[in-house]
Amino acid sequence: MEPKESIEHVVESNEVNSQSSVVSTLESQSNEKYKAKKAIAHPLPKELVKKLTGFLDKYGEDYEAMSRDYLNYNQETPAQLQSMVKRFKKIPQQWIPYLRVRGLLSPPIENEVQDAEFEIMPL
């Protein structure tokens, strides 16, 4: 009887190892997909970009002043405006052209993402 038990034990341990390897593979794949999804930022609407760039040009990072501006017709609070600017800064397709137009960033590199799709109002 002992030989059968040892064979069953070996078979069970192999099944557990194969299941754990499958589980770990699936977990790593799902984590990679989650990171990839999280890294992709959807661009902000053009009207919002124009509004935010105007506020940034006029007030810098003074969100209180932005909230009191007459162009803030949706009456966003300083925290909401700060969140929008933070999101705008995380979108390289829109943030990099803004910096280039303002002269805050060096000229583009050949292999860099093309920025022609998004228009930024010049000063």
C-alpha cells in the first residue's frame, strides 16, 4: 500500500505545482494588462485644453485665482481645477506641445511622438 500512496502523493504534488504555476502566470499577465491600461491616458477635450492653457498662462498654478476668473463659467472649485491641470500634465500628447509653444521644452526629437494632432493656442 505504501507505494501507491507515495505515487498518489507525487501526482498530487505535481498537480499543485502545475496549478500554482498556471495561477502565477495568469496573475502576472493580468497585472501587466492592468499596468498597460492604467498608463494610457485619454486626451482632454480641445475646449478644456484651451481653457486650462489660458488659465495656466494667466495665473500659473494659482488655482484660487483660476476659480474666480470670469471664464470659469462652470464654476469649478480650486480643487477641481487643480485636478484637471494635474490630469492635463499626465497626457504627453497635450502637455508636451504646450511646453514647446511656451518655449519651456527643447525642440522635438525625430523618434518622439508626433504632436500635430493637438493644437495649443500660442501666446
